[in-house]
Amino acid sequence: MLKNIKPSKTFIGKLSHGMDLLEELTALCIKENITLGRIEGIGAVQKARVGYYNQAEREYQFIEFNSHLEITNLEGNVSIKDNKPFVHAHVTLADEKGNAFGGHLAQGTVIFACEIILHAFEGLELTRSYDDVTGLPLWQD
């Protein structure tokens, strides 16, 4: 299911201190009417919440980190789910000893500082809907 897309716009900047990381990314996509894109970022969080998809049970299990962590990598994409922009991102975080943790970025991750690059694309609309095989909302053909 590979599709041909074209770069449209690129946004670069920092997100707001003290705000929810996933909510800020989603709000930016809604404000700029980005329905197809790629997100990357670095920075730090005051606390974090990440998910792990349990394939056998077909549900996310969430882990909360109530400590300051570095964002060593933030990667994600933007598509359409329920007729609005949807951010699907994964994050790798590191503690003061360099131990790394990661998973599916979830609400409850609070920004200390975050610099992002958001690449918007055109030429295609990808919509997420329930996938019977995985139980996940995946891109549909």
C-alpha cells in the first residue's frame, strides 16, 4: 500500500511549557489544517505517559513516569481519524542515568521543552479505521 505524496509545507518551532505534548501536537495540526504529515522532535518532559499495545489482549497498557526525562526521539505521523487530524506518535525518553524508555505517546505527557519539525504532505488522504487483524485503527487503502 505505498502511495505517492508531495511535500507541502514544513513547520518548525517549540511547543508550550507545561502543556500536554499529544494535545499540543494535535492542536497544531488542527490549526494549520494538516491532515497528512510527519512529526519529529526532541526536548524534555516533566512527566510522561506511554503505551504498549498488548497484541494478545488487543489493548494498550500504559506506563506513567512521574519524573523529569529527556525526549531523545519523538517520531510520528498525522492522518485522519473520525473526520479530524489524528497524531500517532512514539517517544523515546531517557532518565538522568541514561536509561531509555519508550512507547506510544499518550495524553498525560507534560512538556518541559520541546522543539519539533512538522512536515505536511499533499496528494493523498489517509484515513484510519478499525483493522480486524490487529484490533488497531490503521491506515486504510
